Amino acid sequence: MDQREAGRLLCDILSGRIIPEAGRTVLSSADGESLVDWALRFKVGGLLHRKLKSIGGIPTGLIPPGAGNKLREAYRNTATANTSLFGEAAKVLKSLADHRLPVMALKGLSLAKMIYGDTALRPMSDIDLLLNEKDLVGAGRILLALGYRQYFPDWERLTKIYHHLPPFKKDNGTMIELHWNIVPPDTPIKIDLAGLWERSRLIEIDHLAVRIFSPEDLFLHVCIHAGLQLQYGLDLIPFCDLTGLIKSSEDPIDWPVVLERAARWGGRKCVYLMLLLVRELMGAAPPDPILSEFKPEDYQAVFFDEALEQLLDISQEVFSTALYGPEVSPPARPIAATIGRLSRIHNVRGFQGRIRALFRKAFPPRETLASKYPVSISSPKIYLCYLDRLGHLMVFTLRVLLRICRRDPSVIQEVRQARRASEVSEWMFSPGPVRRQAP
């Protein structure tokens, strides 16, 4: 079983689709090992553990004991981590409520409660909360009073750079991000923030009433967030989230509302592509007439093919090792994202336009550096950060160029794939047709 087949089998099991008899009989323990490796890589080990216990038709010897232990461990680790996160979230939410600061729980907190039932099935890396922009600094000071730390000296001045403040961290490992928007300020998507608050609803987290998005807004949030992350690399969690929302009988989605809102926000293309992916991977989608209504006029099938390849391809790990060597292998996804950003500079029309884009990439505003380096905006050390950033960019570019000159197939493949992924991203968040280049 190759990597694509293992990924497809994993999606079939997670979605509850029936595996044909011919497919079941040829599965081996080596296939089971590959299946578990994919599940862990895609952060759905706990979910696969639960699915394998609840469905039939899978050979009993498919998952070797050692691999099965990894799935159980993933389930237990997620349960332990999420129990701690939900406990911390309850304390923070109560403190914010005591100070009369309106707040909404985002993504993991709401989805784990609404969709999965068992919070051990939906991994969370941090706690994301949405507040009004005017309340961000006050909420941050409350977190500091609760024992959280902020490692960026000018965090109070960075609300305009990103859609959230730099993370607040606690010694026990808990991390909280305070958002004032659900998309970055430079994104073409324009969210109706007032509408999000007006349409919000209440759920209970540890006996505390907490506001979350309406089902339609939550669906759009997951789609747009997944679209923004596609170029950086995705796991299967967003598609499991979307599947649960689509199949929910308690809170059925009003599809005409989603269509109208997606068009008004500027996210119709992104939503359509995510719907195609979740239908392909998990077998969940709105009725065909509704799906047809989402289809943009400038959609091309190649966008779907390249997005699916970006999701199911594991060549990025090979690329990291080829570029940096086996001793130092940083995360592959930021590498692909850097190539994507460089390819977008290449797509800028005109030599002078490219030079300006490259200059902005190498020398961003001081506020941007102050959100990436723990240095004050007014400190002279900020200029050392420029040198550090420029040095990393030059070293990275030279290594890529050297590998290309040597005709390294893994690097050439990754550069081409990153360029194609960049074009898909540009199309998803563009108001009109996107000019494509030959690969």
C-alpha cells in the first residue's frame, strides 16, 4: 500500500464508508502500520482508535499490537491534554465574565463539545478566544494576573498587525490566543464581526455558559481557516470538523445562508474548494444542487487536483531532509510556505514591482518584527532582528538555488508544488480570475 492508498483508507474508516470486500482481503499488517503512521501524522490517532473499535469489516489482525498501542496512547494523550485545556479555559472564561468582557470560544473548544461528544477525539494545541478589539488589552492583562506570561514586550501595540495578540503562555504549557478577528487584516476576506456576535449561541463548558458561533458561521470559519492554511500544509482535522457540521442533525446547516454569507465575505471560492475536498475525502457534502450554486465561474478542475495533492503528499519531509540534512530537519510546512511566498513575488508584474515586493518581504515594518521576535519596537535591538531575518532568507534561498542547480529532484518537485499551491491560494482569495503560469 503506497502513501496515497493509506491516506484514502484512513479517510474511508474515519468517514464510516464501507470498504469493499476485495479491498479488505488484501490488507496486511504492514498496511496497518502505514495506516497508523498516517493517522498520527494527521493528528487523528485518537479518532481512528475509536472508529476501529466501533465499526466492523476490518480484519482483526490489520493493526499490529505495537501500532494499536500507539493509537491508544494518542487517545489518552489527547484526553489528558484536553481535560487540562478545558479546565484552564473555564477559569479564564469565568474571569473574563467577572470583568464583564464579552468573549466567544473559537474552533477547538466549540467543535469538541458540539461535534465529537468525546473531547478526546478532537486534538487542540491551544485555546482560541474572540473578543472585541477594544477589550483585547484588558483581557491580556487579566491573563497576566492569572499567571500567564507574554514574551513580546510590545504586545499591547500589535493589535493591527495580526488578527490576534501574540500567544500568552503558562508554565504548565497552556497557550491562549486572544483574537479580535478570525482572519488576518491583510486577507481579502471581510468578516461581518458584528453579525458573528449577534448570531452567537450559548453552550456549557464546565458548568459555565459560553458563547460560540452559529452553525453557519462556524462552518465558514473552518472552511476559511483551512483555505488559509492549505499552502502551509493541512492535517485531516478540519475535514473531520466539516464532516461533523455537515452531518449534524441537531443543528442542520442552512445552506442558502452559508452561500449568501460566503459571497458577501468574499470566501465563496474557498468554501467551494473545501466542500469538494471534504466530499472527496470524507464523503460528506450538501446536496448537488446546493454544491452547484457555490461553484465560481472561473473554477478549474486543476485547482482541486493540486489542493488534494498538497494535502496527501508527504514529499515535504523528503524535501526538508534534502535541504537541511538529516541532522537538522526543521518543520517542512514553513519551508513550503516560504517557497510559496517567494513564488508570489515572482508572479508580481514588472521588474520594479518584484523588487518592491522582495524589499517588503526582507524589510517588513518594525511592528511585524516585534510580533515575531521578543524585542521592543523602540529598542535598537530591533535592527539586529532585521539582520537575522535577512540572513535566514538569504541562506534559505541560496540552499534552494544550489539544490536546483544540482538538479535535486525532491527540491525541484517541492518548488514546483509550492508554486502551484500558491496559485490555488491566490485563486481562492481573489475577486476574479487568477492568471496561471505554466509549471
